[in-house]
Amino acid sequence: MTDQNRPMTSAELRGHWGNLASNFLVGKTIRRVRYLNDEEVIDLGWTRSNVVIEFTDGHWVVPMCDYEGNDAGTLWTSSGSELNVIPNV
């Protein structure tokens, strides 16, 4: 635990958010992958569509360009030349 008067270090932040992300994502099963439709893009105030990964438990993830949700983001994958990124469109 950190002193409440001291900001977290980069390592502490990575650990904190890594644990939260792991708790949320590990064990989930993907139900469907799709792109945001035009109405969803407009509702978000974005200029581009993005991939939506939907899980069987009803949760989902969508990459954003920043933590404020200013626009769609891109996913970098490990597939190499097959599909090295899943782009926003």
C-alpha cells in the first residue's frame, strides 16, 4: 500500500491496473466480435468505428485512443503478418 500523500510510481500503477484488468478479463469467453455501427459511433461522438469484443457474461471491451474516450483506437496483435493490427475504420 502506498502513502496517500505520495503519487503511485509507474510500477505501482502498472501493477494496480494490471491486477484490475486481469481480474476483469481472465477466464472470459468471447461471444462475438464486431465493429461499432454508425449509430453507436455518433452516440460516442467519435469519427471512426472500432472493434467491439463481446463476452458471454454480457461484458465487452472497445479500444479507445486515450483514457478519456476521445475516439476509437487500434489493437496491436501477436499474429504477425496475418493480422498485426485490428484497425479503427
